[in-house]
Amino acid sequence: KQEVTQIPAALSVPEGENLVLNCSFTDSAIYNLQWFRQDPGKGLTSLLLIQSSQREQTSGRLNASLDKSSGRSTLYIAASQPGDSATYLCAVNSGGGADGLTFGKGTHLIIQP
Amino acid sequence: DTAVSQTPKYLVTQMGNDKSIKCEQNLGHDTMYWYKQDSKKFLKIMFSYNNKELIINETVPNRFSPKSPDKAHLNLHINSLELGDSAVYFCASSLGEGKGFSYNEQFFGPGTRLTVL
């Protein structure tokens, strides 16, 4: 059974810092991994999707890496801004196709102005 | 243009009632999902469905049933509501269908907060 762990559970940093969020999963046989952000009382916004054959994906100030063999992914946020404050969720697709995602419990990020 | 929409946004009801949550996607996707986010904010898959196959998480009580009138809609019916059903329910969709299609980015709706009194 796939399990996803995110460290740290919460993080507070001053504006402008670069930061790394960590995600680990127990079963390396995944199809893809997806990073989301969730704002309070809102739905999930997809940030990046990394296919199992890829090592990293970039979107703006965000960079996500994947090391499938070791069961790890990181989300790097450059030059953090107060608007980046949210909960960041890591999710893996282990079954492909119509199977659901297995989520971590998230990292609650606060960027101090 | 909302890609995945849900109604209602909030639902407050009494224990024992039957209720439905509607979900629609305008992305042309083949697969839709329901997830439950509990009070500790943990998200867990309940169902995934395409026009060929319903996959049910074995932990979901049979009081919950998905119904799909067409490919763009997947509604969630809940019978005999219990206090423990209080949660936020998210609908999602993705392009692919069947196993082996690995490029499935999932897009989520805004959620429905269900409160059972």
C-alpha cells in the first residue's frame, strides 16, 4: 500500500528566501507525481506534474524534482513571496489511468512579509 | 470558465437524511473522481470512474454511490448521513482512461463542505 509523507508539516520563512519542501513515498512503482497548493477554504490548484520517466519539471519560480528509485520528490520555491503562503500537497499516482492519487498530509507554508 | 465545478459549495443537513453533490467538468476528460478531505485535512480517494469502469476504495461505505448521467458529470449520492460523513468532498477529473495511460494530470473542483448535525 502506497504511503506518502511530507516534511516539514509546517514552515515559516521570511519573504525572499528560497525554500525546499520534501515528499517521500514508499512504493517506487509510480506513474506520476503531482504537486498542488491549497489555499484556506479553497480547492486544489495543480502546480506541477512529473511523469515517472522525468527527473524534474519547472514552472516559473517552482521546480519539482523526482527520484523514483529512492522514493523522493522535492518542490523548490525560489524568491518566496507572501502570496506563496498556502498548504502544499504532494500526491502520487501508483495505478495509472483511472486510479486515484495518494496524498501526503501537506506542508503548511507561511511567508512572512 | 470553471474547469471542474461542484454544487452546492456548502451543505448542512440532519443525520439520517439523503443528499447529493453534483460535479461537472468542461475539459472533455474521460475520468472523474471523488475525494474526501477529513477534519485533519487529509485527502483520500473515494471513487474513480470512466465510462467503462467504476473503481471503489474499499473503505468507502456503501451508503455512498457515484452516479454518472454522462461523461461530463459525476454526482455523489449519500444515503442515511452520519456525523462522521462531515468533511469536504472534492471532485476531480483527468484525461485518460484505463490502466497504462500515465499522463493523467488531475484537476480539482472547489469542494463541497458537508456538515451533518
